[in-house]
Amino acid sequence: MEAIRIIAGRELRSYFATPLAYVFIVIFLAMMGVFTFYLGGFYERGQADLTPFFSFHPWLYLFLVPAIAMRLWAEERKSGSIELLMTLPVTMWEAVLGKFLAAWLFIAVALALTFPIWITVNYLGDPDNGVIVAAYLGSLLMAGGFLAIGACISAANRNQVVAFIVTVVICFLFMLAGFPLVLNFFSGWLPTAVLDAISGLSFLTHFNALSKGVLDIRDVLYFLLVIGAWLYANTIVLELRKAD
Amino acid sequence: MIRAEGLVKNYGPLRAVDGISFSVQPGEVLGFLGPNGAGKTTTMRMLAGFVPASAGHAEICGFRIDTQPLEAKRRLGYLPEGAPAYGEMAPGEFLHFVGRIRGLGGSALGKRIDEVSARLQLGPVMKQPIETLSKGFRRRVGLAQTILHDPPVLILDEPTDGLDPNQKHEVRELINAMAAEKIIIISTHILEEVDAVCTRAIIIAGGRIVADETPEALIHRSRYHNAVSIRLAHSADLAAVTEDLQQLAGVDHTEVDAHEYSVTAFPKPGAALLTVISELAGARRWPIENLRLEAGRLDEVFRNVTTQDAA
């Protein structure tokens, strides 16, 4: 446990030692603003909720989270520091979790910095703050899911650009798993039970439920399982390919 | 103690390491020698638990690196090839990180970092990002990391690569100072280093051990061992001197280097040549500029054992 904390701490500090953290946060907040006010029509709707704000999170994460995730392991590989990390007395799980948690915490910080919009909506009207809290939680969980996918892909690649593109594609498929774009590919030759299972994997479906304030334990569990599964895959990929 | 038992590493159809076994006791400094691509780095990575062995296993202080990796790694200080580190960190932060992972903390860690950085003369750069440091400093940051927790076992992959002669000397002093109570394995392609720090040398070629001896014994394998070289002034008659040498009972054959104006006499097995030759030289009044007894040439031995076995 202690090792996870130390690794996560080192990792998090390294974000802020480079321009990466600041660039990411500025772009994240600017894009959030653009999406919410221009595309989402936050004022024009005349409703005291944050639906236009949260409905664009999946699309923003689709590109920004892989940008954070792509360097997680690819960078260690490129600089050779992975050899140092893997020969220190830490387990593979401690290393994987430490790096993942650092990145997740960083995204949480960026997400927390969107608090002015929450203040704004409370100032302008009388929103249901319970829904907003649930939506924030859902958004963070979804970001964790994207991040776990990206961490695993990053471990399999030395090249950060390749890691980024592959991660975006996989995240995109996971996001839209419940929609015709993905389902039409499988329908016709797979039984309905499998199709239901695939559509059940959709990030968007689970996120939409959470963002409407329905704090269903199954949706939370879904994201935690996705994170767990991809991080498990991450440890296996590292075990197999750490020295390549 | 370090033990390697039949270590094998396959990369697809390529066998990089082909059954390496040895054990090292405390107080020994083992030098790993071999041409590039011979399997030195792969072997060290298997010992340190970074690369899993395809067959065989390694043990550090009685703990197997594959089944008890944490116990083994706690007792090990490992310098990977190229001394990688986290480039955006300063040496002070970096050592702090490694120290805490290794279970040190508080004032004990601070004191230890001070000691180690003084030892490796990192003082002036402790607050600069590692990626901005010169190769020599980076290497020393890597070395600092390996000795931070005062481990009983050190595995150092090319510890002096990229250092200038003074720094090389410092690092060798450091290794010599630690040699008595630790087990140290270093890999190097600098042959003089083996003589300077190692008590034992293993030469690897084509993934196998082709020699495992003390550096002295290796040097004695040289055909130059106990040969006598004479360099003459240009006034002398090189051919006449050579002929005189060949008449001596103990001389097996001679070799002339016309460019250097020197001749080397090789002894018959067991014969000692230095006294007879110097007496002869005095009697004949040869204008000698330099006369010396050859200890042997390590580079020649190295070439011999690595090329004939690879072929």
C-alpha cells in the first residue's frame, strides 16, 4: 500500500514538473466551457441543471484522457526507467495501481476545477444538487474507465502516438457499444443474448444513467469492473512485454 | 551469495543466453566481460529480475528472483545499462523516491542521501533536473541509487561508461572500498577495469561462459606471459640481436617489430628469460632503450577466447 502511495506521489509531481499538467487543465476547462455554453446552449435552455455540461464529458474524455494515458508506460519504456521501477522491491500491481491512481487523481483535480459552473447554476436557479453530485461521480468513473484502457494500451506500445490512436479507437467502441454504429456490425450473426451483453458494455448508457442522478450501484460497479479488468490486463501485458 | 543455475534466454528463435551457471561469494568482485551482443546485459537483467529466464533460475542471498522477487530485490542494488532515471526529477528528489520505495524514511533517509551524494560528488547538481545533467553525472546518480540502501549485493551494468578518467578512478575506488563486505558484479568492456577492481572474471561469448578465472590467471593464458621485450636504439643491429636471442636455451621463438625497432623473445614452457637476457645484453653491450618482462596481454586473451568459441 505504501509503495502505491509513493509511486503515485512521484508520478503526480512529475505531471506538474512539466507543462503537461497546465496545458491539459487549461484545454480541459476551455473545451468544457465551449461545449457547455455554445454547443450545449446552457443559457438558452433556461433550465437550472448541468445536463449540457455533463453530456459532452464522454466526447471530451475520448480525446483528452488518452492524451494523459498514452505516456503512462510508453514513456517509462522509452526512457528505460521501467527497468529501474521493475527492479525495485514493488509488485506489478503496486506499480500499475500507483501510476493509474496518479493519473486518475490528476483528472479528478481538473474536473474539480470546473466548480465555477456549479456555482453559476446555483446562483442562477435552484438545481438539484444531488443529481449534480451523482453526475460528477459518474463522470469521474467514466474517466477512470477510459484511463484504464489507455494505461493498458500504453503498456503494450513503445510509441506514444500509436498508443494514443489505438486508445481513442477502443474507447470510442466502448463508448458507443450500445448504439447502432457498433451493434449493427454484430447483429444478424450473433445471438440476441450476446448483442445485449455487448450493448451492456456501453460507457454512454451507464454514464447517462448516472448523469441523470440515478445512482444505481450497478452502474458504479460496471465502471469499477471495467477499470479492474483493464488494469489486470495491464499487469499481464507488462509482465510479458516489460523488457521488449 | 548470488547463484545462477543454467540461465537461458530465448528471443524467438534466437538464443541470447545459453545456459549460464555460476555463484559469487561475499568479498568477490566479479567482472562480466564479453563482446557486444554476447549476452552480458541479458544475463544481468535475469539476475535482477527484469527479464524472466526461459530456463534456469537465479538466487540472491538465498531468495529466488522468480518466486520471491521482493525479498531478492530488497537485497539488491541494480544499475541498469545506461543508468536510466526519471529525467524531470532532480537527483535529490530521485534518491528520496528510491529510498522511500526501499523502506527508508525520515532523518535516516536524509542522512543516507547526504552520505551517498557526498561519496559520488553529486553536491553541485542535487537540485537540477536529471535530464539536463552530463552523462557522467547521470551515471553517478544511477550509482547513488544502487548503494542508497546499503545492499549486500550490487549488480552494475557498465558503471564507468561515459565517465572521464578521473571519474572512472573515483568509481573504481568506490567499488574497491565496498568490495570487502559485498558481492559485486560489474559488466564492462574496458579490460583494464577488470585488472583494477575484479577478483574474478567471467568472459561470455555467444551466450556461454568461455572463461571463469582470476584476472591473473586470465593474463597468464596470454602467449606474452613471461616473454621479454627489448627495444633497441636505432644504432643497433636488430637482426644480430634477434639471432643471439634465438641461440639462448630457454627461447622458443622470437618476433621482430621493425617499426618499433624491438624484438620479443617467447620462453619455452617453464623457462625464465629475464635474467639470462639481461646478462647477455650486458655482455654484448646492446644499446637497449627499454627491456621488460611481459605479464601478458588481456586484450589478446579476450580476443582468443571470444573469437575461437564463437566460431
